[in-house]
Amino acid sequence: MTDAQTPATSPALPAAPENVGRGALVALAAVPAAIVLYAIVGGVFGGFFGLAALVVPPVAVWLYEKGAGAPLSRRGWLPIIGITVVALVLGILAGFVGVAYASYTAVGGKELFGSAFWTTVRLQMSSPDALLPILLGLGFGAVALIGLLRRPRPGAVAPQEQAPQQQTPPPAPPQA
């Protein structure tokens, strides 16, 4: 008689724990990416650079999840919110620099990043038309971030749906 060994089934391994610090460190790459994106969009499209805010939170969350090794959970919300806010604010400033660069070089400005250039940036930011890209950038960024924070996460316990209640037929009348 031979002893046949049956392979032991191992229980499912739990997912790796979320490394918030490493995720936040990798997500910091979203800040320079946002600055470059806003500056390019500002230089090409002018005052519509606020629309770039729709891209910044998803990129930050994606980078966070790659660095953390797990999906974004409530533990990672605070770093992601902070990184996204910093990226949006610095991106909006870079958008104004991009718009000023396009305006400055269109009129023949040669000394890039000189005093005349920074005067153009200041004029762009103090213009009454500057409020729209700022509000678009902050608003779209907030909407995108809230949408990402409220998305269902894999492995999260979903609220239990109540089982449909079965209707019991009314009792039969007594027979005499």
C-alpha cells in the first residue's frame, strides 16, 4: 500500500498591507507632473489650463497605489489630499506662467524670465479674467478627488442587502 499525499490547500493569502509612507513618496511625483502639464496647457490653450485639474488627482492616486502596493484606503486619504492640493495650487501658478510665456513671446519678448517677463506674469494673474481658470482648476480638482475617494475599493465590505421578505399567506379560515 502506498501513501498518496494529497496537496494541502493553503488559505488565501491576505493582501499586502498598504504602505502609506512609500505611497505618498511616490505620489509626490504628481506635483512636478502637474506643474509641467499646467504650463504646457496654459501655453497652448491660454486661460483654459484649469481643465488640466481633471487629470491631476487620478495621476496622484495611481502613483500612490503603485507605491503603496495596495489600493487607496482611508489611511492614505490625508497624504493624497495634501499632495493633490499642493499639485493643483502650484499647477495653477504654472498655468499662469505658461499663458504669460505665450503672450510674452508672441509680442517679441526675448529675455525669458527677466523682469519684463515677470511683469507679464503678474499682469496675467491680476487680470479679472484670471478668476475663471483658478476656479476651474480648484473646482475640477475637488470634483475629481472626491470622486476618487468615494469610489468602491476592492476588498471593502459592501453593505449587506436585506434579503427579500417572503410574503406568508394569510392563515386559512377555520373549518367547522
